[in-house]
Amino acid sequence: MNSVIFSIGNMEIKWYSVLLLIAVILGIGILMYEGKKHNYPKDFLFNLCFWTVIFGFVGARAYYVLFNWSSYASNPISIFKIWEGGLAIHGGLILGFITIVLYCKKYNVRLFKICDMAVLGIILAQAIGRWGNFFNKEAHGGIVLKSTLENLHIPDFVIEGMYINGQYYHPTFFYESLWCLLGFVILVLIRHYKYLKVGGLTCFYLCWYSVGRFFIEAMRTDSLMLGGFRVAQIISFIMFIIGILGLMIQSRKGKFEDLYSEPNRETIRF
């Protein structure tokens, strides 16, 4: 499976970069669509997306480099070659969330209403972005028999794409992509629940993604490590606990209190 779509002179256009671009565009599109439904100004949302995407990528790269510093210490310029892979979604989520917090605070906007709209696009973007790992032949699991993969009814092109250096590997990127895609469908269904509270979609996302990532991470061979622990599992556990606590807090609210379906009534001076 070739990671390069085509070349123009010395410049290579890679599937990894293109898929990330598609993921970002779709994620932004979903947020803009939700924002319009809830009466948020288009310019406010677009600028929010602009800064969140930029700092999200910075966070994803910095997080990955930090836990792989030995691979970059001798050639720091390679830190900027993100088209070669090496983005950690948890780093992107952390710095992206901080960006949203600061942006919402600046314009006095409800943070978790924005987060609820954002997670719909984020989880779909994750599902798409994982396919960049497929073309880069990364983020896979351990060695496995071809028959095992066939018994799991994994598409043939995925199985053959995971044939690397004479061995077949678990396509953990594929498992995570399917998990995120299923999560997106569930989130879309949940958002139509008329008694859904503000923050409910965010909390569900934290729980859903974290459970899947925790177990899938255990299968991977390229995990970022902290001591003897997989960093992604630690962060996933923390995110899951935050999500559960958020749902517990919401359960104490009145049936008609703080509903997600209510349109924005805040005056945003932008």
C-alpha cells in the first residue's frame, strides 16, 4: 500500500495528510452546522475552529514528540515533518480543549454547549484520520495469523495492507476507526433525545472513546510509555472518570433544566 498519492517534483502528496485534511474539514462542517441550528454567529464559530485546529495539531505533535524525544533529539528538524506521521490524539484533545476554554471565556459563551457541538465532528474526524495510519503502516497491533483476521471478517484490502515485512499484524487503527464511527452514530442519535442536558454529548464522548481506546491500546506495539505504563491508557482512564462524574452531576438536574435542544440566547459581541 503506497503512502504517496502522487508527486509534483520533489513534493509528495501523502494519503496521511489528505485524510487529515478531509477529517478536519468534515469536523468543522459539523460544528458549523450544529452552531447554526443553535443560533451561534458563523464568524464566531469559524474563528473558534481555526484556532482550535491549529493548537490541536500543535498539541498532538508536541505530545507525541515529548514521549518519543529520543527519536527526535539527534534531528530536531524532523519534529516539523508531521506528514510522516506522529500525532497523538490525546495531546490534540488536551490543547484543543484549553483553546476552546480560553475562547469561550473571552466571549462569555457556555463552554460545554460548544463542546457538545464539537465532539460530534471530533469523533468522526478521528474515525477518518485513523486511515492515515493505514497508509503509513503504523498504529498497528502485534503479529497475527492471516486466518485470524479473515475470521474477524476484516476487509481483504485491510488485511493485505497489514502484511508488513513478511508478517500480518492486527489492524488496530481499523478497530479504533470503527469504534469512533459507531460512537458518531450513537452521538447523532443521542442529540435528538429531548431531555438531553448540556454537557451530555461531551460526557458520552469521553466515556465512549476512552473505553475503546483503553482496550485497543493494549494491542498496539507502538504505544507511548511512561515508566511501565501506556500513556494512552492512563489518559483514557482519567477521561472516562471525568465523563462518568459529569453524567452523575447531570442526573441531579431537573427534567426540563439546562436542555441541549434549547437555542443559544447569549449575546456574543464578536
